[in-house]
Amino acid sequence: MIVSIKDSVKLFGISIMTCCAVTVCNLFLNYYIDLKSIADLIDNQYAQAFYDAQIMTAKVVCAVSGGCLAATTVVMLFFYIKHYIDSHSRQIGILKALGYSDFKIAKGFSVFGLSVLVGCLIGYLLSFLLMPQFYELQNEDGYLPELSVHQHWILFVLLVVAPTLLFALIAVCYSLLKLNQPCVNLLKGIVKSKGKNRNSKDKKNFVAEMRSSVLRSRKTLVFFIAFSSFCFSAMIQMSSSMDELASEMMGLMILIIGIVLAFTTLYIAVTTVIRSNQKNIAMMRVFGYDSSDCKHSVLDGYRPAAYIGFVIGSVYQYLLLKIMVDIVFAGIEGVPNYEFDFPIFFITLGIFIVVYEGIMFAYGRSMKQIPLKQIMSE
Amino acid sequence: MIEINDLTKFYGKGESRFKALDGVSVSINDGEFIVILGASGSGKSTFLNVISGLETADGGTVAYDGQQLDKMSEKELTKFRRENTAYIFQQYYLLPHLNVEKNVRMGADLNNNKDYLKFIEAVGLSEKRKKFPSELSGGEQQRVAIARALAKNPKVLFLDEPTGALDETTGRLVLDYIIKLQKEQCFTMIMVTHNANIAETADKIIRMNSGKIVSVTENTNKKTAYEIGW
């Protein structure tokens, strides 16, 4: 089997993503189910309005964060599979030449479901660690009758078993699609998507041309970089509003999830782009391009995506909180008014610029470490 | 002039440590065409890597017109490569997502050479300048690598088995073209090969074995790429 369990471990980005998604979803869904069980015990108008708002919150949070993270996980899985097939095209080509069917090879990709299983299991267990305090904070003002934590197997099936099987199936289907190419192309390492000739841009210098070509060759990474800064921007700004709107615990949870997702995605994107351009970087250095030229051509093209992601994150968190406060919690007493927090926006932007540019600078410097001899010995 | 003095280079650690270069000394004059000849494992590629500054030696010196490579910082070495050298490898190493013209610009831009199209024309690929490496044959890809290296107007051109991956017809064509250009532009050319026939085209032949230079011969009977055996 060409794909091993060891390869599945490399998909730690998927494990982290699913872990975050399941933690949040299980917290709110478990609370939702337990909350439903006390519906009959609610005896006043205030409690009813609070109950309705809590139910709505659970639905919105699960749909938005669960949906968003699930979609990103699918994109990440596709990216990993494509990257795996591209980097192992010769081995796969040999298997096909020996007579292995596409389906037989694709079946091996089902082990990628293991990384989903690991992430979901950790997220599921983690949510139970947080649950007692979460329940307490949700009903801090005592509007609702006392609520205790119950474990619901249906959620284990929906949030752990089903995603594992679904992602394993998606991995097999997508790899089947990607393996559908002539054996000789795989053996020669010919990539299906070739570069495009753009006559209008021929006036660009080599570094600028290289920058565009790096961007075009791995478009998924543009999404990951934008997603990374989206998480950073949205979660940090949202967490700072949580003290007032919800609780410190909620704010801290959002902050940790945001930072973990942002750095994991950025790490995956940047290391992939550098690894896949290692030979090109070495060749540029052999010819006398310095590390800042290499950084300009390989990393700087992603900067607009990063800043666009940041802006979208800011707008997203504002709209989400506005909807929660003005619509979901409209009838609840004591909910503060929510407006866009410009000071927090500018502070987050400042931190983002320092962190993002600092990381890119460090990665740019790391290009110096790529041994030139490596290119000669291949 | 390139002066190489008592070069040593080790690989490996402990019991597997071995001497890839063992006290190599030689001088290379400007504008010479040198072939470094030797069997696999003789140290010829290591020698090329060290004298071109891609690898550092464990002992000895390499000096270009008195400038010692081992005394240069990483920044100075980059500047040195930018202004003086170019490389042609056996495996071409073209940038796969850039077309022929843009690959050649990789060399040309370093020297602000706006007239790079003449190099594409010279290697006979004008009509294929918008093609991508995957759409070219091995010989055509090597010609792109040559155009890319020459568009840099190097003072020294290093070649590591440049015809190693080519068939005889294409190999002779490529070799003939490189030799002609070297004569026209008078740059120093240092080529590594295991093919003794190719050595007959050079001005000077350096034979290596077990990390040592065993002979340096002036070639008085130079042949063209079409006169040698293959």
C-alpha cells in the first residue's frame, strides 16, 4: 500500500481543525440537547426568552463554526491528497504500470480518515472537560432551572464516527478523480495543470513573473493564507468582545481556537510553498539571487490574500456578533449594545502586521539554509 | 585566473568518513576550456562544486583573480555568483511553471540583459519560446538551460555532465553549440564529464582519481563535437 498510517500522521492540520470544530460543536450541541430536556420546566416569560436565545445560539454557533471548519477541512484534505499524488507521482505511476487499478490505489487514501478520527476524538473528550464550567457560565444569571451534563451517544456518532467515515470516503473519491490520468504522465511527473502564457505580462521582471507563477501553481495555498489571517482577525476581535457579551471563559476559548487555527494553517501553507519550491529557490541562489529575491518571488505574492483575509475576518466577526446581540438576544434584559470596536480592530491589525511580517521574514531567512549541493546531487 | 591550492574535502562521519578531495592544486587561465575527466566517485563533481562556491572546502583555497572564496561572507558569495558564474546541470533544472522565455530571463535579469531573445534564437528555440519545459524534449530543455546560463554573460561557466542525459545526435548538437559560444565570447568554461571522447574538444584536460588530480594535459589536437567518438 502506497499510503501508510505514517502519512496520515502528517495531516496534523486536519486533526487540529477537526479537533476545534468538534470541541465547539459538541459543547453547544450537548448543551442544546440537555436544554431541550428541561423545556417543560420553564415557567416564566424571561426564562422562555432566555431559553429561546440559548437554543438559537447553539444552532448558529454550530452551523457557522462547524460548517466553516468542516468546509475548510475538506479543502485541506483535497490539498493534501493532490500534494501527495503530485509528490509521489512516480511511485503511483509504477503501480499503475504494474497493473494496479485506480480504485485499488485510491483505497489506500482512506487512511487519511484516521487523522479526522484522532482530531474528532480529542475534540470530543476535550469538550467534556470544558462542559461543566460551560454549563455554569451559560446559566450564570440563573434564568433557567439547574442543568447537569449528560453524555449523548448520538453526538458521538455524529461528531466522531460519521466524520471519520465521511472523510475517508471523500479521500477515496477525490484521489480516484486525481488518479485518472495517463500512467506515463505520472511516471514523468507531468503536472496536469500547466502554467499559462500571458503575453500582456511579459514585460514583468523575472522575480515578479516567478511570484505570479508560484501563486498560480498552488491556488489552494492562497485560500489557506487568507483563512489563517481570517481566523486571527475574527477570533481575536471576537474574544475581546466576549468579556462583555458572554464570559471570560468563552473569550479565552475563542482566542485559543483562533490562534491555533491561524498558526496551524499558516505553518502548513508556508512550509508547503517553500518545500515545493525548494529546487527553484536553490537554482535561484546558484545563479546569484539573494534571499530577499527568493522571498519576494516565493512568499510575497501571498501578502494581499493575508490582508484581505484579515479584513473579511473583521467584517465577519462584527456581523456575527451584531446578529447575535440584535436578533438572537433581542428580547433578553441586560445584553449590552454592540458596535464595531475600532480600537480593538487597530490593535489586532498592529499585532497581525508584526506577527505576519515577522514570520515571513523568518521564513525568508530560512531559505538561506537550503543546501545548494542538494540540487546538484539529485 | 582561478588558482586552486591544496583543496581537501571530507564526507561522512566516524568510520564512514572519506576524503572526496585530497590536496588538489591547479591553475586555470581566463578563457580556457577545461574538461575534468574521471570515473564515478573520482571527486570530479565535488571539485566542481567547491571551485564554483556551491560547497565549502575543508582545507585549501580557491581564488578568482586573487579573491579567495573561503574569505567571502554569504552575501559576498551571492554577489560573486551573480556577477561571475553560471551553471548548466545534467538535469537542466528549469523552472517548470515558467515558459522558455521566462526561464531565460532568470539569467538575463541578473545582468540587466534586455537582449536575451538573441540567446533563445541562438539555441534555435525562437518558435518555442512560449512553450513550457514539459512540452520540450530533453535536448531542447538543455538548450534552454544553456540560453539561461549564457544570458547572464558569465565570466566562468560550469557544466556538470551537460550531455549526460541526451542522445548522441542531440548531445553533439548541444556540445558543438556550447564550444562555439565559448570561442566567440571567450568566457572560461569548466566541464565535468566521464566521457573521455568529450575531453578531446577541450583546451586542457584534468584527470581525477580517488579525489586527486592524476594528470593535467594540454590538448594540442582539439576536435569538434562532430569529430569525436560518442
